Amino acid sequence: MIPIGKRTLALGAVATLLAVGGAVGTAQVGQAASATPTCQAGDLYLSVGQPQGAAGSFLYPVEFTNTSTHSCALRGYPGVSVLTVGHGMIGTPAARNGVPVTTVVLGPDRTATATVRTNDPGVVPTCRATSAYLGVFPPGSRQQLLVPYHLRVCGAFDVSPVQPS
């Protein structure tokens, strides 16, 4: 018996797969080439859904709707800030809430949601000035989207990653 190292064995296995399974390799390359592109700010319409109260907090669904004619993907946390009429930031941006991230593929006219949370002013009396806008950077984008929205941040201010709606 001839001793064969792990590296030699692995290289032999790869060569065998390439020789025998050429069609499999081609299918994988085709799939990689057609990977879903990241949603750009221009692909998305931003809105805020109906807020809900929960244990001394208010939850605001920030909805990203794909307005393009192609599918695109969102993965991660959006950047969310409350803004003045002149688009100046009021305080610091929302913190990430630590929920695991998934990739959401949005077909045309499909929506993904991230949830912004702040405290009820009756529970935490320290509040920022009420915003005129929400400024939102979609995950993976450097372009901010603005939506007119009056939000008063009190105490906590955090955001979840995007999730399918």
C-alpha cells in the first residue's frame, strides 16, 4: 500500500469531480452568475406601517417595497435616524438589537420589514424632540431614503434586521 497525504487525496477527489461531473460544475457557475443583486435605494419605496404598543415600548414597522422590475436582496440592519425639518439628525441613530440576520429576496412589488422600537414616554420621560422625517439607509446602501414621519424617541431606540413581511 502506498501512503497518500490528505492534500493529495483532496486534489484527486477534485480532479475526479471535474472529470466526471462537468455538468454539475457548470450548473453551479450559472447559479453564481445569476445571484440576486442587492436592492439599491432606487429600487425601493419606504413607508412606516401602523405602530403597535408592547410592554412599555412602541414598535414601528419600516417597510421596504421593491418598486423595480427585477428581484433584489436585502440582508442586515438598516441605518435609521430621526431627522428635523432641515434633515439634521436628532440624537444618535438607532442601535442594532442583536437579532440574527437573514437574506430577504424581494420580487417586484414585494415588501420586507425592519422594526424600530422606542419606549412609551409614560415609562421613560427622557425624550428627544419629535422628528419631521425618518432617514433610512437600506442594508448595503450608501443612499439615504427619507419618509415624512413624526416620531418621538424616548429612552431606547433600536432597530431589527430586515425580515420578510
